[in-house]
Amino acid sequence: MKLTNIILEGRSLSEPSEEMEKVIDSGIRPHYDDIDNIRDVMYYVHNNWMENEISAEEAMRKISKFLR
């Protein structure tokens, strides 16, 4: 799944998103060559943590899951 498709659909990186969760679950391998996609995942997790949508522990779990 290309993250640019999510952004073009008007999805916010500051709101919980099922599509972004699927990207996190897929891991970094499909996105390793596209720094913009990796950055989008990091922004998504960071923004949701800063807006208290997820805890710091959950944010770290999501990043770890994505990077595996």
C-alpha cells in the first residue's frame, strides 16, 4: 500500500486511520526505498501520541512493529 494514496484521499496523519494501521502492520520492507512513506508513518504515530490518541508505550510499539 502506497501511503501517497492515503494522503491523496485526504486522510490526516493526525487522526487514527485503519489504512495507516495496515501500513504499520505490513512493516518497513515494502516501503524501504521511499523515505516519504517512512516519514509519513513516523508523523502519523507521533501526531497521534501528541494528541493523546495513543500512549507513549503504544507509539513505541507501533514504531517497533513497523521497523521489524
